[in-house]
Amino acid sequence: MDQWQGLAACHHRETDHELELVVDKLAEIYEPHAARLWLFVRQRLLADHVPTELIQQGRANEVLATVNHLLNGMNL
């Protein structure tokens, strides 16, 4: 049982780190309230998935790629 708790704690820390990376990137695009809203609302660029749900599923790379796409669009 302790092994599972340790694994869950490790996964939780990794998810927290990934979420922090996404939030940092979003801060370059949106005001804080809009960034928080973006994280919890279905996003068309993510095939109508909710970013925080994807991060929890271990799919943070998709969310980061989308945020980077948004950032690149702003820098054109």
C-alpha cells in the first residue's frame, strides 16, 4: 500500500509541476482571471477537452503545445 501512495504522491508532484508550466506560459498571454478560466473550460484547440483534465490524465504536453501555439500566433 505504501508503494501506491508514494507513486500517487510522485504523480501528483509531476502534475503540479506541469500545471505550473502551463500557468507560467498562459501568464504571457492572459490576465490572471482569464488564464484560470482558460484552464477549466473546454478548448476548441484541444478538441473540446478541458486543459486541467488533460494535465491530470498525463497529457500536459498537448496542453503546452497548444499554449505555445497561441504564443507563437501572438508573436507574428
